[in-house]
Amino acid sequence: MTQIEALQSDAEDFAQQIADSVAAFLLSLREIAREAEPGRAISLLLLEISQVLLTGARLGVQQDFTPRQEYQPDVGPEADVDDMRMRLAEMLGNVDTYSFVFDPYVPEVVASQLSDDLTSIATDLENGLRHFRQGDVAEALWWWQFSYVSSWGNLAGAVLNALLSVVAHDRLDVERPQELEQAELEQLEVAEAVLEERPA
């Protein structure tokens, strides 16, 4: 096997790994939008967006992929994600709208919706998957990498932060009665010890 053939084989193996991850994310996102309860959906979305961010990071650290053609080949119409977006928006309810800073070096706060951003990420990923499934590995890798750096990577990071914030508020803002009672008992014990140590 020549060096060029070895490089092509490595690229194909890498593209297959990315395609598998992308396909799993898209399938899971549709299933979550279709069936998950709101409370469970947040945890599942947090898991899925974390995994697809790892996929993006693997793309980001690679040397730049180069498409074979100047213009992106036509792979047909984009998948219809409107129904999924509306289902996500309904399920997420009052946590759908959130704010984030798109570029930390130009700190302008942007308002967005988790449902919009999740479907935007899905659209970018699905576009690359169509190239891959039509046998255009070079175009698929270029598109996944380019769209990760320019768009969906940043959105996925913002979505991850928003979902983590929801989980954190849910877990940390609720006073657990048993813990609260224990804290009060400890405070009483400290106060009694201080009183006992004071001279009469």
C-alpha cells in the first residue's frame, strides 16, 4: 500500500467514525423530541450534546480537510426538521429561551432558543452525512469540520452550558429537608457548646 493509499484509508476510517457518531446523535435527537418527558429530556440532551461535542473536537484538531470541488455538490434538499423543532420547543417550555455569548472575545449577549439551536446543529451534521452516504468522503469531512468551526461547534457549546445550568438549578436550588434538618441540628450543637464554654 502506498503512502497516499494509506492516508486515504485513514481518512475513510475517520470519516466512518464521525458518520456513526453523527447518525447516532440525529437518531437520538429525534427520539428525544418524539418521546421523552421534559425532565428526562434535559438529561438525555445533555448527554447527547456532550458526545457530539467530542466528535466536533476530533474534527477540530485535524489538519484542514480540502474538498475536491470549489462548490459544494448538490446532495438534495435538507431534511425537514420543523416538526422536531416544534416538538422540542413544546417539551422544553420555559427553559427553551436562553442567552449566551457567541464569541467570548466580542462579548455580546445573544438570545436564542434551545430548540432552534439543536435543530440547526442537526441540519449541519445531516448535510455532511448525506455527502458521506453518497460516497464523497472528502466533502463530508470538509463540511463537518468547516461547519463545526464556523457554526455548530459554538452553538453546541452554548447549548451544553444552558442544559448544564438547568440541571444545576434543579439539583442545587432545591432545599433537601433532611440536609436542612441536619444543618440546623449542627448549628444548635455548636451554639450549645459555645454557651457551655462561657463563664457563669
